[in-house]
Amino acid sequence: MLKFRTFLIFGLWVLGNQALHAQSPVLVAPADVVVSKGFSFDFSNLLDRTDTLFGVLHDDQNNRANLATRDLVCIAYCLPNPYTKYPGLDTNFLSTAPSIACDWFSQLYDITNPDDVYTLSWGLDGYYEALDSDSIKIRISDQRVNGRGPILRIFEGFDSTGLVVSDIQTIWVVDCECVYDPEFDCKDVEVNLYLNPDCTLTILPEWLLDFSALKPCNEYLNLELRDWITNQKIDRQVNLDGAQVDYRDKGRTIKFILTDPFSGNQCFGKMILLDTVAPILHCPADTIVSCSVETRPYKLGMAIVDENSLIIY
């Protein structure tokens, strides 16, 4: 009986000691990265564990390499954009990728050569421990809006017991051609816009904004058109994005209203829709008549004026 108890206690001690010293599974994704919208990469390679552009996973953390990109820098790296959920610089967390990107802008930007590219370092590759290497997979969650915003690389793997661990790398795609500006202003002068040759026009918010240096990213702004006198809403193609006008609005004075759905800020102004495409005159077909035949237009045929999409007789 004593031997059995001794054996049982020893067995429990061995199991407890093994559990105490068993290595917990670890998976750390590569460092987060910020790239410009013009940065070239193969989206399908984001699923490739061996592609080094945005970092790989090593089975030994001592083998991790530096993760760097060759890209331009811009002020948009520093500015938050609620439309794309990009956080911009966070002075409380300077180690985040957006804060690092802003620091690169501060160090490297050359106003005389804004398109210059630089080697930008973001951190290290990822690594894993106590995981079945063949079990590690990557899933992609593309959350970009109009090509801007976050791409999530979700790394997952499991150990010998089936315990699943995961970590996420965020690749932020930022448009360096424009910035989010919550304090936007509408043009304070009357705006003249011109119909296309087909007598239609899709009006873009950027045509109506007053800005000098930094072009605003304007897709998020809601644009509403109303008749300046009657206040009747104008949108000729409600099934299309944006505000649509056509020949029925030619010469009309229109009130435009721009609204930021995030801040609620709003501005308005006045515009007139014009048509500068010359009309086309279609004459009747040539004909030969005798001197005694009536030659006034109503007898020989009337000319037709093609006013773009309008036909006037």
C-alpha cells in the first residue's frame, strides 16, 4: 500500500512538473505597416507565408529580419481619417505604425521633391513557438474603402493539443494625394459648371470646395443640390452615386450643400449650370426646283438645330 501511494505521488509530481514546464504556444505577426495608395504589391501574395514584402514568420525569434518598404512619405500619414478609420499620429502611442509613418514624414519629406521614395523601417518579422508549422494559415480581411484603409493579415495556428492561437498584422493604405479635413469650406463665389456634350453632368464635391494647398479627400462628403428659388431638390439619376444634372437644369441657379457625416459640419454655396457646346445645324437635303416653285423654307424643308440632347425645329 505504501509503495502504491509512493508511486501515485511520484506520478502526479511528474505530470505536474511537465505541465509546469510545458511551453505555451506563441504566435506573433509581423510588424504593422503603412504604405501609400500608389505602393505596388501583389494582393494574392499576402496569403503567402514565404513572401517577404510584408514580413514572414520564423520558428526562432532570433532569426527575425527587419521589415522595411520603399515608398514616399506624405502629411496624410500624420492625419486621422474617420472615413477609412486611419488613426494618424497618436502621441500617447508612438510605437504604432501610423505614428512611425508620421515620424518618417517629419524626418524625410522634401517639399521640392515630394515624390521621392525612401527605405522605411517598421519593425521585425513575426515568429512562432510550440506550434505545428503546417497548421499556420493566413486569412485576409480587406477593409479598404476606395482603395484606402486597413488590410488585415490574420495569422492562425494550433499546437499539439489543438489549442488555436492567432495574431493580426495591419497594413494601412493611405492616399497621399488628399487629406481628410473636418473644417472644410465651400467656395464663396458663384461656381460655373458646364454640361458634358451628352447634356449630363455628375458633380463632384471637390469642384465646390475652397482649398489652396492640401486637396481634401471628398468621397465621404454628402452633396445635395436644390433650386435656389424654389428649394426643390435636384438629382436626375437617383440610382447613381453623386449628384446628377442634365439639360433640364441648364441656366439654372442651384444651391449646393456639402455635409460631413462624421462631424456634422456643413457649408453651402451657389452654382450655375451652363452649356458651352455649340449646337449643330442640320440643313434639308439638296434639291432642284423650277423657277415657278415656292422657295420659302416651309416648302423646301426646315433646318433642324441639334442642341446637344435637345432637338429644336
